[in-house]
Amino acid sequence: MRYDPQRHIWSALSVTEARSLLTGLPTRWWLSGGWAIDQWLGFESRHHGDIDVSTLRPALPALLDGMSARFRPFAAMNGRLLPLPEHLDDPALHNIWLHDKNRDRWVLQINLEDGDETVWRYRRDPRITLPWSRAVALVRGIPTGTPATQLLWKSRDPRPRDEHDLTISHGVLRAEDRRWLREAIRTAHPQSPWARDPRLAQQPPTARGHP
């Protein structure tokens, strides 16, 4: 079925609800997207229409098997919502939407990312990697993608909300992560307006956010 925002209504889980749903499942997952940046900041800096978590592609079956049957997963591909079992092996599958049958609402997006036991790997350019300790960290009890990795995803074609996320998270980017992000953008997305953005070249006066 083709996605219709008038008919396919989102009522996203909160960060706390997402943690309750996923904690204890036998696989790696982490909060991602705009909510990940706000998790580092410690406050909700803007409105979020949905909520994202990420996992590695091989871990997806275990992640889904551990959830309640009330949540039905769909492959979100090319503007369509498709039965997931028919597309699990499709290399074009990168996003899964969870539908809560009890509320008839879409509640969570799962992003499929790349990596192995040692490193996180940027799916759009496998030359770009980070040790897991610099790609995901525990922030207030929730595994959370670091600001640098989330901003890299946003850098290819930044929207106004992505510009907001870069500006608001500038103060929690460590110097080494700022350097890594600047070089990663120039490698993967050299035409990005962020490739030579002064916000990634200067050290903020003070860092704030995640203790």
C-alpha cells in the first residue's frame, strides 16, 4: 500500500516507552535520529513526529521476535508500506515501521545500519567507520547514537530540522568527533553544504548535555 499521511497516522512511542519495549532483547539496538540528539542534550529541543531506533541487519529477526504480537512490522520502501517477510532479503530495505494494532497507529521506525562486532560502519559509504564506543553510548540508561553519527546521516541533504540539530548539538560534539564528522562528510557527501560549515570547524566555548 502507498503511504498516505492522512490515513497512516503516527502516534510515536516516547523515548521511555521505546526503552521499555526493547530493553532485554538479545540484540544490539540504539536510539537514533533527532531524538538521539535530544537525549544527549537532556531536553526536547524541537517537535518530533516519529521516533527511530537502529539495529544491524542480521539482528533484525531477533529484535522483532522479542516484541509483543501487537506490533506488526512493515517494510517502508519507495513511499510504500509492504509486508516485511517478502522483503527481508531485499538490499534496498533500510527502514521498518511498526504498527500498533491495539491503537491502529504507527509507533516506531527501525533503521537497518551496518557494522560488525568491532566497528559501526556508515551504510552510505563503508569507508567510514567508528569503534562502537564512539558510535553508541549509554545516555541516561538508553543506548544512544552519538551526535556525530546522527549528524552524518543528516548531512547528505539537510532539511531545516537537520540544520537545527547541527546548531543545537554543536556544544556536545567533542573536538575529535567534530574533526571526524567534518572529514566523514567531505568523504561521503562532498557536495553537502555542511562539508565546509564553520559550525564544524570551531570549538564551542562550553560543552553541555550528557554528563
